[in-house]
Amino acid sequence: MLRKLLLAGSALLTVAAAGPDYVRPAAPAGAEGPFIKAPAAPVTPAEPDQAWWRLYQDPVLDRLIADAFAANTDLRIAVANLDKARALLRESRAGRLPQTDVSAGANYGRLPATQRPAGAEREDWSFDAGLSVSYEVDLFGRVGRSIEAARGDAQAAEAARDAVKVAIAAETARAYADASSAVERLAVAERTLGLLDQVVGLTAKRFEAGRTSKLDLSRASALREQQRATLSPLRAQRDAALFRLATLTGRTPADLPPEVGARALTLRLDRPIPVGDGRGLLARRPDIREAERKLAAETARIGVATADLYPRIALGGSIGSTGPSLGDMFGGGPLRWLLGPLLSWNFPNQEAGRAKIAQAKASTRAALAGFDGTVLRALEETETALSAYGHELERREALREAAAQAQTAATISRAQLREGRVDFLTVLDAERTSASADADLAESDARVTNAQVDLFRALGGGWQAGDGKMAAR
């Protein structure tokens, strides 16, 4: 009953919360329209899929990302920060409730004769117990603005957790793609090495038959060894990608499942990617949501600082009893009680309070600039990713044609060499060109996949995961 009366009194006394009310900033002109580089890439205006990595239809990748969401250390830190922010919000909300304090004590001592009844012992026990209750009347909205700021911080921490998820999904897919790409490029290099072994063998036979010179054999052998030298860096790249996958999924390198490194082809997605538009991007990206919630929190802190300029009023009361025994305390003995308001006000020196308001306003301006910058960077990253993806696809098509033509030229030159119609340098140049074209094509396949991952990351992703419940909105 007392709590209801205090809440009702607070509602009657509250005039208006100090400080400005938060208004979400508007997006820059043109930010919510279609992406200008969308026509340059095979994309659709549909909203991105909830779990974009499933477009690759690779169960191993699906399991790796699920493992990363469950055990990644950066995500665990983000979740802990979110729990802390939510606990601080609960602490702020406690300011709406009455504050109670219970005290009790027992003492043994000697009192002056004037403080004891005639004939009573001067040395005796003394017991004391009391209960006090106080409630701050939020007359100028200090408590309300504090809750508003804490709520903004908690929502920002939630968005930060979601941003970590976006990054983890993208980096896990990238590491898996890098590992499989290294395996595929290694296979191309080994296949090329096998062809060069044939060229060296053919040249050696021609040298033994006196049909070519030692110089031609040395040149062929040098080209083969140059090709062999490309294998070790590719193996190192594969290992590094697998070790990175282990860290991302919360494992040691020795604990990584063997099937992770078994894929021999780069991830491929030969279908249009749904990208939505600017409006969906601004609503979906968690870093934008985080920046907007930080701005809301900083705006509320202006109100907290402003409310400190005005009197702070608390309603309170206390009841207690003191006696020489427990029976005297609870048996109708001496009883004390107090009831009344308490006013505190830092007046007339309010310079410190006004300085805090200036600090809060400056922090709000910085948060607004941070929000604007985050929006602009989100658009920049998405347009850049779209452009890079479209141009890399064009490059891959050209490299595919070049590799096919180079392979044809190498085949023809080997046949003509056996017939004695061309010299060895022609064959050597054709083999070198074919090997380089195959390597460039395999590298371009990897770059296409990385460009896709960059695009998915820039789009912000959408989530439907246990605790996360982050969705495109």
C-alpha cells in the first residue's frame, strides 16, 4: 500500500522530464533507394536470406558457423557485455522502487547514572532494531532519464552482439572458402606440374636422341621447378585457413574435424544474390542499430545531468525500538518513528552541474556524428562490395576463356613439337602461358567467393538464432 501511495504521489508531482526527448535522426537523402551498383552484379531486389551461408548448400559450412556461434570467444565477450548492460538496466529500474534499510544491534556497556532509572544496573545489555523506507519523487525525471539511458546502452550492447555474429559468420565462411580454394589451386598447380613433367621427359628423350640441346632441357627443367615452388605457399595458405577456422569455432587446430579440409573445390554460388535496397540495409545492419541506440542513450543523459540542477525530493520514514532486552523491544517498550520529506539541492553553486550538461551535450553530438558516419560507411561498403563482385565476375569470364585458349595452344604446340614443326621455345612459352592462365582462373574463383562473402557481410545478414533473435527489421 505504501508503495502504491508513493508511486501515485510521484505521478502527481512529476511535471516533465528534464532534457530533450529523443528523436531518431533521418537518413541522408538518397540512402534508402536502390543500390547504384546493383545492375553491375547478378543480384535481385529481394531481401537477403536469413542465413545466407546456406545458399552454398554445404552442410560442413553450416555446422562450422553453428559451432562458431556456440563457442567463438569474441561472441562470448559480446554476450557477457550484453549481460552486464542488462544488469545495469535492472539497477537503474530499481530507482523506481522504495529503498529500504533494516538495522539491528546489541551492545553491552556502562551508562552514566543519570541515564539509568534509580536502582537499575549501570552495566547491562542494550538492544536496538529499526526499519527505514525512502522513495525518491522523480519530480524532474532524473530516474526516468537514467532508465532511458541504461535501456539505450543495453540495446546498443545487443546490437553489438549481433554485429559480432555478422562478422563471425562472414569470417568463418571466408576461412572455409580460403581453405577449399587453396586445395583447388593446389590441385591445379599439381596438374600443371604433371604436364611439365611430361614436357621435361619428352625434352630429355629428344636430347638423348640428339634432336635438341642441353639448353632446351635446362629451360624445361627450370620451368618445372618454378611450378613446383608454387606448391608450398598454397599448402601454407590452406593450413593457415584451417587454423583460422579452428580459432573461429573455439577449437585448437588439433581438434578441427578432418572433413573440414576435405573439400577440394572453392565455394560457388551461381545464382543472383538478394540484396534488398538502402531502406532495408539501414534497418538491418546491427552496427547502425548500435550507433542509433548509443545516440538515444547519450540524449537521455542530457536529461539526467539537467535534472541534477533541480531539487531532489525523497519521501521517507523510519520505525524502531531500543531496550535492555528483546522482550522490552517487542513487548510494547520504547518505540520511535519518523515520517517526512527530505530535500537536497546543490544550490547556488551549480557550475559543476552545468559542466556535466555541457559534457552530455558534447557526447550526444559525437554520437550523432558516429551514427551519420556508420550510415555512410554501410552504404559505402555495400556499394563497394557490389562493384567488386560484378567486376570480378567479368574478370573470371575473361580468364576462363583465356585459360581455354591457352590450353588449346599448349596442346597444339606439344603435338607440333613431336612432329618437329616448332622449336622448343614455342612449346615452353605455351606451357608457361597455360599454367599462368589456370592459376589466374583458380585465384579468380577464390576472389569471387570472397567478394560474395564481403557482400553478404556488408548487407548485414539476418538472424534467427536461439538467444540472438536478431532479424532483419
